[in-house]
Amino acid sequence: MGAGLYAELGWLPRPPEDFHARCRNVSEQEGGLGSSIQALARYALDENQLTRLAKLIGEAREQRLSLSPLVPFRLAIVSNATSQFIVPALVASAARHGIALECCEANFDQVVQEVLSADSAISRAQPDAVLIAVDHRGLPLRQCQGDAAAAQETVEAALAHLELIRKGVAANSKAICIVQTVARPPETIFGNADLAVPGTMRSLVDRVNRGIAESISGSGDVLFDVAGLAETVGLAGWHDPTLWNLAKLPFSNVFLPLYADHVGRIVAALRGKSRRCLILDLDNTVWGGVIGDDGIEGIVIGQGDPTGEAHLSVQQTALTLRERGIVLAVSSKNHDEVARGPFQTHPDMLLREKHIAVFQANWDDKATNIEAIANALSLGLDSMVLLDDNPAERALVRQLLPQVAVPELPDDPALFARTLLASGYFEAVAFSAEDRQRADFYEENARRVALREEAADLGTYLASLDMVMTVQPFDAAGRNRIVQLINKSNQYNLTTRRYTEREIEEAQRDPDCLTLQVRLSDKFGDNGMISVVICRQIGRDWHVDTWLMSCRVLGRRVEDAVLQELLLQARERGVDRIVGIYHPTERNKLVEDHYAKLGFALVERQQDGTTVWQLSVAQAPIATLPLEVRHLGSELVGA
Amino acid sequence: MIDTTDIYEKLSVIFRDVFEDETLIAKPSLTADDIAGWDSLTNLRLVLTVQKAFGVKFTAHEITSLNNVGELATLVQAKT
């Protein structure tokens, strides 16, 4: 299994023989069109199957049928190649990731004109993101072998060209740019020396890609590392001169499903749909052999044995994922104490009990166990990935819990880690310091749950936590995390409105906006930023545009404390009334009664389930809460 | 060299897949005028699917010179 793993999306199950027939009959199936389409998209589809599925999505859209629960996303594409070639694959692959993608293409090779003009098709389409699909042929890259000064100039010109496009997008829309790196053409002029000689394509592309990567951080735009993807599958196969000459196809059609899946991942990550928890099977996944039969001495793990090293690489990968914030759990058909044995006493195990947030070893079926894990972590099933060597277990979980991602695995455990990582289920568009600590948060939470069982009543328990809540308006330092929360929070989120970094910056500056970023620490540790609120002032009312909270701090009365904070600031600013909206989604039933619980009065119940609430600032009660509030950076409220 | 009947059998499967029509049968006289939706992009998809299915590679000139399915089959036969 080499490049085939990637090109053929080896982590996805093969499509059924009757795929086209299933497409035809999709409207007759139960459970909603959007879910049926997503189910079809979850197979490893080839170019023709992707085209078929995209057509189905297009027809549904024309007939104005609901694609829910797929989340709408509008993507504009600017390219110096034939973008019609990639669009159907993008639309179908996005459905795999829970996105109802609508594409808008710029005219062929009109990249700069389209983004710089305010009334171009692209600018008028109001896209959520713009994919800048420009390759080495679309950049002003002039080969100048041996001329270092000219090489410097041409690298700068290429980077300036991309910068111009991105500035144009920023000026004419609020869209995020998805910026591609450049896949190097495989042809060399000197041969091995190309990398060392300035001005060769090899050396120019190398420097341009470095420049692109460095321009991403802090820009609000995101990276699509096409260069890395092309290198992974092989540059000689990626670039197909015949297809470029014939139809201006930017890369070989063989890799279209892979390319499109990557765009789907990035868009889904922008919408907060990346997965957050890795559930590990134990026997023949985390170690070789069956612990119940072979015992601690009999299982194969550790250096010196090829099978032992293969399973060690699974453990190492799990640990590395954990370090970037992916929560680890275990689901195994075993006796609990037997399954825990290697974690406690085997000298070669890298994974220890402290790394596992939820440990489920019993004889229930895996689907039941995975649901229990999701509940224990307050995460949705669509946040879960199951790594399991057993094809029967994989099929069972896929059938009973289609929201859980279950990668197909090859027979050889040496390739488990590679397959898991190739699947891209944990795609991240940014990395914040808090991500690194997230796995710890979940484990601290598990300890809090334990303490809660001991505490006589909730009030005593909360008081014993020594909670300190820090409140401050939005600022540049918190912006990354604010944007992340706004785009990731699904459950405790009243309106589920998603905003880009630019929009958050605007809200921060807008004098009619009240913004709050809230952090919480307690005696177990720092929870980091856990709540975000945006109110927009209209007359003497505050309309709560956004109110979200991390589920990590559910039941800690943080929402009551945030309301007290809003009331305090409302009084200072002479606001009479706070108006709240609950907009229902698939995921936020949790906060249906949020405003009712906080003492708001119901004003209106709309047909789609949206409810509108109000609270008079003068009449709202002042509550005493089991946490200390500290103010930072607020001009209106003294600390 | 692959048998002509086998080529047409395999081509029929490809045509049904690409044009989403289960009734299609590949025959030598078939041209783009006979099938709805056979535009330039679909044509390319067809040719690429044929290349992949038979494990062959055509030049741009060979692709643009094709006039009907018979010529496509002959080309496939010459390359396998």
C-alpha cells in the first residue's frame, strides 16, 4: 500500500456495486435527503461517482429541497486552470464532511480581475471562502538559473501576486482565503544541483512555498498544502502534461478524489466539524495479540519485534494527537481489570491510564460503548473516530452510528497509523495554545465528576471548586480562540452564527457592539476561554447575537454569572432591555430553555422553532453566585 | 492483444457509468451526437475513465482525433 492508500481514499469503504441505482433512489429513502446524500458520499468514490452525486445535490438545490443536516457553505474558486474539472468532485466530497457546498467559479484565468473588482461574479456571490487554486503556471515565476538577484525578485513577485489576490478578496468580501501551496513540476534542468542553484524551478517553488506558509499565521486565511499532497502521492504522477495541454487540467485526474476530499476537510474544519476524540480498540490495535487469552506476558508490544513496533507506532501516534488536543478513549471487549493491566504494568506500553479520558472495557457492543464515551465527554458522535482492526466491529459501528468515523484498516498493523492520519479526520486550520491543553481539560473534568459524586449537594460542590471567572471585551490576544469557539461550538450555542477573524475584529471595534470573552479557572486548573457573547445595540435594546459556552463547564452556573455581567454593563450603558434568540439546530437542543432558566420572558415562537426572549434590565434580580468575577481590559466597568 | 468483443463489453460498462444511462451499448458508429450530455468535459471524463480501465495512455492528438466509438476501440486495442 503506497500512493494507492491516498489516491484511492483507502480509509473509506469501497462503494457498493449498485451505487448509481442508489443515487437514483435516494429521494425514496427514509431519514432525509441530506443524510442519505452524506451516507452515499462516505464511500471511496471515483471521479464518475463523485460527478453523479454532485448532480444529485445540484438537482435537489434546484428543486429547493432541504439538504439539512448538511451545513451550507459557499466556495468561490479562482484558478488559472479548468475549474469545472474540479467543481463536481468538490461538491460531492464536501457532503462526505457534512457540508452542502455551493461553488462559484471565476471566469477561466481571470484570477486577479475577479477578486479586485467589487462587482465581479465572485465578489457578488458573497462567498464564505475563496479557494485560490493557482499553480506554478499561474504565478509570475521566471526561471533565471544562477542569477540570485533575479531569483529573489521573481519569488517576491510571485508572493506579491498572491498577496494582491488575498487583499482583493478581503476588500470585496468577508471571505476567508484557502491558499494553495505550489506543487513543483518534476522536471529538472541541471539534475541534482537544481535545489542548490538559485533561479531554477525547484529552488523558486521551494522558496515561494516557504513564503506562503509564513504568510498564513495571523492572517485569518488558511493553508491548503497542495505541494505536500503532491509530494505524498508523487510529483511525476501529479503533473500530467498531456492533460494540461489538452484541457488545462491542473493535475492528473487520478488524484481528483483526494484533492477534493482535502478541500472538504478544510471547509468542514472552518465550520467546526473536525473530530475531537480518538477511540482505540485494544487487542490487535493498541497491542498485538489478545490480552484475555495471551496475558500480559503474551501480548506483543515494544521495540525489537516488527509486530510490536507496528503497534507501538499506533500508540505513539495516539499520544502525538493527544498532545495537540485530541482526546483519547478506549473501547474494548474485555474484563475491565484485564484490559487495564498492560496500561498499568507493561514496561513497553507508551499509553498509560492517565492518557485515556474514558476507559470502557466490558462485554456490551461497541456502539453502546461509544455512545457512553460521547456522553461522558459531552461530545457529539460526529466528534468521534474509532480505530479498530476488526472489520466486523467497524461495519457494526458504521451501521448503527453512521456519524462516527471508522477508518478502514489494512491487514498490516505497520500501516494503521499512516491510514488513520491519511484520513484527515482531525484536520485543523489553526493551532492555539489551548488546543495543547484540551486533553488535560477533559481528564480534569472526569476528576470533577468524581468529586461531584462525593459532595453533599451542588452548591457545596460548586463552592468547593474555588472558581474564578475572568471577563473582558474582545481583544487581539484572544481573537484566535474567540474565532475558534464561534466556529466550533455546536451544543451550548444559542444562534450558531459563524464569524471570520475579520468579522470578529469589526465587532471588537464597533461601538454598538458589546463583546465578552470569558475564562474560568478552578482548583483543578485553568479551563481557558469557555464563553463568548456578542450583543448588538439597537435603540435602547441589546440583541444577543451570539451566546455560547464550552460544554466543559456545564452546570457550573457560568451562564448565570455571564448574565449578571451583561446586566451590570447594561446598567452602565443605559440599556433597558436584553433580547435573546434561540435558533434551533440539530445539535443545540441543550440550550432550548437557556433564556427561560435565566428568567427571560418568551416574546415569540416562530414556525421553525426559533424563540425570542426578553429581560428588563431594571427588573432582573441580582444573584449571588459561587464564583469570583474579575474584570480585565474594560473601560466601562472598574475592576 | 485484447479481444474486440471484450473491449466493447467493457466500454459499454464505462459508457453507462459516465453518462448515467443503464441502457447504453457501445457500438462502433456511436458518436457524441447520439448521447445527451456528451460535451467536451464529459468526453474528457470518458477518455480518462477508458485510460484507467484498460491501463493505457493516449496522446492529446489521439484524443482530439477521435470521431466515434469504433476509433476509440481500435486505439485501445492497439495500445493493450
